[in-house]
Amino acid sequence: MKTAATQYRLGLLFIASLLLSGCASYEARIEKGHDLAQNKYFFIIHNPSDNHALDHRIAEALQARGLKVEMGPLTMMPENTQAVIVYQDRWGWDFGEHLVYLQIDAREPQKSQAFASASLVTTIPLRESSTVSVNRLIDRLFAGKKS
């Protein structure tokens, strides 16, 4: 027979697990017939409202995979670019600034429609660095589910 204290602890544990289970969502989607691993030359379009150097974090994550990466405005894109990376971010403040939303899209240089997309959405502040979040999204882009 369970005591009242045990039931109380189990109830608190259940409530805590419900609250913490929805803290972050990482998702990825890649269209059939596309595989980012087939691309070696990437160009990241710098987002002028990026005050956190996320383009550099994305570049570092791609370079860690042995890929060639350049970044800047679209007009600076090299001719040998195989995939263009664009990103959108949102930050929140809760006793410090933290990333609450990041979407990274990959598209062909001549097209505006993304063939791969990975996103992070948080409901409570993550205590991980933006570098960790970017690496998780890049990992998902290269191992994403085909749609």
C-alpha cells in the first residue's frame, strides 16, 4: 500500500515531467531526391538582423563536416555553390538572452524554395549555447527524414 507521501512525490514527479517534456523541439524535413551530403560547397546568406553571429556558428558546423563554406550577401555567392543556407532566428530574455527559435533552410542556388529545413522551437529558456543548438540542427539536416 502506497503512503500519502509516496503518492505526493509521484504526483510531483509526473507534473515536473510534463512541464519539462515540452521545453525544446528539434525537427527536420528533407524532400525526396535531395541529400545534403552530396553537396560540398555551401553559401550562407548573412541575415542583417543577426546580432549573434549565427552565420559563423552555421559555417563552423558545416566546416566540421569537411565542407567548404562561404558567407555574405547573395551578390557574393560563388559560382561553384551547390547549396544555399538561409536562416531565421528569434531570441528571448529571461535573466539573460537565449535562443527561442531557429530555422535553417537549404536550397539550390537557382531556386527560392528550400529542399531541406530544420528548426528549433523552445517554450522555456534552453541553457545550452547557440553553438550546440546550431550543431543539433545541422546534424538533423544531414540525417533528416525524407518527406
